[in-house]
Amino acid sequence: MELHVQPQDASCGAVVKGVDLRRTLTDAQVAEIRKHWLEHQVLAFVDQDLAVEDIERFALTIGPFGSDPFFESIPGHPHVAQVRRDADEKTPIFAENWHSDWSFMATPPAATLLYGNVVPPVGGDTLFADQYAAWDSLSADLKSLLAEKRGIHSAGRAYSRDGAYGEKDKGRSMKIRYSDEALAKQSHPIARKHPETGRIALFVSPGYTIGIEGMSDDEAKPILRALFEHQARPEVVYRHRWSQGTLLLWDNRCVNHAATGGYDGHARLLHRITVADRTLL
């Protein structure tokens, strides 16, 4: 069956059919999938019936396994975590803030894979914001100001002891390991060049960016607020509506993403793998 890729009516995102990810892919298939991934930034492989081992095998065609510093893995699969919410759970929705996964690491991951095992009949969409388009559409003055600046990233607001998923976060079914190691800081270029496409993406997010190097908080905060608003405008956002058996693959180097709720009273279970950026290892 021939691979069929349908771009979505959005700044990024495409639906992929015509491939069975339970099978070992040929080199030609892998190359074609990677080409479409780099072009569309987010790929949704629909109508898949995958075991954890299938997701792991496909992940390794994209790159080596990455690390998940604040998630527990599932037994027997040290690189697989669950994004889980029980039907009766009352905790805040996980990952509602816009972010690029683990951008606070010295070498942020290239990709994330997320597979829908249990998908609610309503709600739970995932939003993706095209950060190539966000950078391209900044004013010339802002581009000039930010071209050589570095954003300061930290996981402290989320995963430290006092963070959103810290010791006060009770009743959550998802296995999160908070730690004061989350308070560490790491800087990255705000105008970040994608190592494979060569394009510039805006690399900040309200989830993890807490400052700008060389600026006081009073100077940096209004600039960051403006960037956060700009980078999530509707014209750069793709809204992915989940269906059972969909595997999502996205490029953390050029998209931000955010979870949504709207499925209270329904269970939701996704399996997640982080893929390291092999171009930077």
C-alpha cells in the first residue's frame, strides 16, 4: 500500500495513511516518513493497532531514545511513559501550558511520539503551534532585538517540589517524579536554527522559558509575554483531534504543543516516547 500524506488545513500537521507500523519499515519508507515529518512538523499515523514494542521500534527509526527526567517508565520498557488520566480524576489537566518537550535540557529532544490507547469520545485535543511561522511573522524590530539573544529555560515551575506537579499535586494517576533538580537553568538561542532543515524557529515557551540572558526580569518579562502571545496565534496552530489507534510524531525543535481537557468522566491513556536529537549527540 502506498504511503498517503494529507496536509491539514493549518500551518503545520499532516495525516498519514498507507503504512502499517506493526511491520519493520524499509529504508526507503523511513526516508520518506522523515521527509514528510521535517516538512509538516507533526504527523498523525491513523488506524494503527500497536503494541508498546511497535512504538519503540518505530521511534528508533527517527532517532535514539531520549530521556524523561521527571516521568516514571512502565515496567520492562525504560523509555516508555504513560500520559494517563482516570475517569474520576480531579487533578488539573497535564501539560496545558504551551511548551517544547524538555527544552530545559542541555540537548533538548528532537521528537516525541504519543500513541492513543484509550481515547475519550469527547475532548482531549492536542494543540500544536508552528514556530517557524511564529519567527517568520515577528516584526523586523523584534527579530533584530532577539536574533542573538538566549532564552533561559527551567522545569522548576512544573517539576520542582513546589511546582505544579510537585508535592502538593495529589490524586494524579500519571506517574510523575518531582525533584528540585528541576530548578536548574539552561539557555538556548531564542532564534534557534533547526539542525536538519536550517530554518529558524522561535524557541521559547510559557511552560519552560523564565528569562532572557543579559536582561533583568523587568526587561525580559514584557518581551516574553509578547512572544508567548504571538507564538500561539490561531493562524499558526494545528488542533489535533484524537482517534483510537493514532500515533502522533512531532518535532520539538520547531513546534510548541499544549494539551486540552473537556473529557471529564472519561479515562484517557497514551503511551509516550522521547527521541533524542541525533544531530547534536
